Amino acid sequence: MKLCAWYLYGEKHRGYALNPVANFHLQNGSVLWRLNWMGDTSPRGIAASCGMMVNYRYFLEDTASNSAAYLGTKHITASEQVLSLVSQFQQNSKL
């Protein structure tokens, strides 16, 4: 879960999210909201993401500012759950 949070939040290509689905939602102003362990247990889900699933949440009043922040300063808006997992990853990582 920590590694997945880091992948979605911290791994970048030219400053933007490396994952194309994350990049799409973040460009449109969503919040990286929640990671779900075994959220997709289909064979494809297991093969593609070890069964993990991510939720992006759109707060309509914040989508314009979230999108502008992401496109302008490459800031990813994320929930406390995701930020906590990122922090735990950073504390334990040797990267």
C-alpha cells in the first residue's frame, strides 16, 4: 500500500504523475482519495496492480483550483490516507 501510494503520488515524469490514469484525473482537478487493498480481484486486476484499486474524488468547488495547481506547479492534492501512506513509505525507504 505504501509503495502504491508513493507510485501514484511521488513517481513523476517531467513533474507530472507517472501513471497515465492518475495524470488524467489529476489534470481534471480530482483528489487522490483512497487506496483499496484487493479492490480489484479479477485476473486482470491482480496482474496489473496486485488487486489494488485507487479512488479519485472530485469536489466540484475545488476542481478548477486543483487542476490549476497540478498543471501549474505540479502539486498533487491527496487525502490524509494517501499522504500518511506516502509519509510511511518515505520514512522506511532507502530510495
